[in-house]
Amino acid sequence: DQLFLNALSSVPYTSAFLGQGLSNLKNLVSCVVTVSDIFSGETSKIAQATVNPVAISSSLVTQANNAFSLAILSQSPDAVIQIVNSVVTSANTVDCTVPVSCAILNRQQCLNTARTCGSCLSGFIGIEGDSNIACGFQRYLNSTGEDCASNANCATGICSSGICKVSAKTCPNSCSGKGTCNFKDDSGSFVAACNISNPFCKAYCSCQSGSFGRDCSLSIATFQQLTTLRSSMCANLYRSTLFQ
């Protein structure tokens, strides 16, 4: 994803806050600088920086709030956006330690769901969305009810007694062992079952007391810090609109 650090300006230099890099890219962040002239000529230069992960903590919340205060004091919307872009990466990061290489599963790299690969790569089909069930070529995958020799033969990823079976949707990171996986329909009502072929229902975690987040992996302290951080980002983004 591309994040704009600075608007077009005649000033020949800038400074910026950078969010942490992705683990699958070894925490490398690519910075692109584009220079143009009045004759519409332009050129670009790319440089890379390693930005290591930052743990969500009270210290990070304090540093972010201090940076926001300076940006608001200087009435700089660009600075506010830079801080948001850098902080939101840490706030949204997940544990991307996956059991099997996503490339072997023909899936995108882990990004949004803890310990889970992304969607199927272009040209492959399989369970939609994030999953650790392999994707394959359509002509080699059997549908529900057809014969199979292994899970790899089935579009659903489930081969039982030589037949491709339908499978239920799974919860993020199996709720980290700290919750129960339940299902609800589009209206938010509880349903007893939710198959992967049903687009009108989804799996969600009901976390145990003291556990929070989509996959129940957050402690109450981390959850409160994230809530404070996100509230601060929203509030300061709104304040920055008053300067434009």
C-alpha cells in the first residue's frame, strides 16, 4: 500500500514519520521521492529504510499524543497525516507466523488475520478471504460431493472417506484458544452453522473474560491502549481539517 508523506511543495526537502515495515518484507519500507518542474518533467528516486516493529504500550500512546500536539500547534495537516500513517501500521499489525509458507499454499502473504495467509493468488481458486487452506487450479479441484484422494483435491480443502465435503467457516487464529467460535448472519443474529459457500454468514470469536480483539489475543491493557490510540488519531484528524 502507498501512503503519501508530503503534499506537492516547492520546498526541496521534507521530514516524515515512517510506520513499521511488514515482517514478510523484513521490515523494509520503500520511500519514493518524485521531483517535477514547471515544464511537466519529472523523475523519481526510491530508497529503502528498515523500520522495526513497535510494541503497543503506554509509551507509544504518549509519544503519539505528543507528536499530535506539536502537529496541531504548528497547524500542519500533513504532519498529522504522517503520524496517523506511522501509528496505524503498529496499531493494526498482527502476528504473521504461519504454519506453512503462504507461497506453497498459493496464497497472498499474511497481513490482516493473525497467523493466517491472505487470499488466493491470481489464477488460483479456493476458500475466499484469509485462510491456511491451499488454493489450486480450478481444473484440478473437485467440488463438494465429488471423489477425492486428499484434501488437496477439494476446493473446500476437506476430503473425508474419499468424498469432498463442505466445511464450516473458521474464526481468526482459532480465537487464540481464549474464546469460542460462533456464527451469525448478515442481520447479526446467531446461527448454528455457517458453511464456506454461504456468503450471508460469518464466523466470529466470543472471547473469554479479559481477552479482546477479533481473535481474542489482546489483553485488557493492550485493548485499552489501542482504543486510546485510535480515538486520538480520529480526534486529531478531525482537528486537522479545521486548518484546511
